[in-house]
Amino acid sequence: MKILILLFGLTAAFGAAGKKTASDVEEIKHRQELRELERYPNLLPEVVITISRDSLIK
């Protein structure tokens, strides 16, 4: 019985460690992606709105 409890405890510990490692890897991936995006300039298109002066006088 003691060995079953020990095996269950070890399994739970390995599962928790794996879950923590997966979340750490996910966080590192997000940080690297943000770091890559900081190198690029603003890629949003620049919109210039022009209007003739005649249409403002109406």
C-alpha cells in the first residue's frame, strides 16, 4: 500500500513539473515573439486624408 502511495506521489510530482515546464516554455515563446516585433517599424498603413478647400467653404 505504501508503494502505491509513493508511486502516486511521484506521478503527481512529475505531472506538476511537466505542467510548470510547459507554461514556462509558453511564456518564453511569447517573450521572444514580443522581442522580435520590437525590431520592426510600425507596419500599419499611413492614411492621409486630403480635402479641397472649396468643399470646406460650402
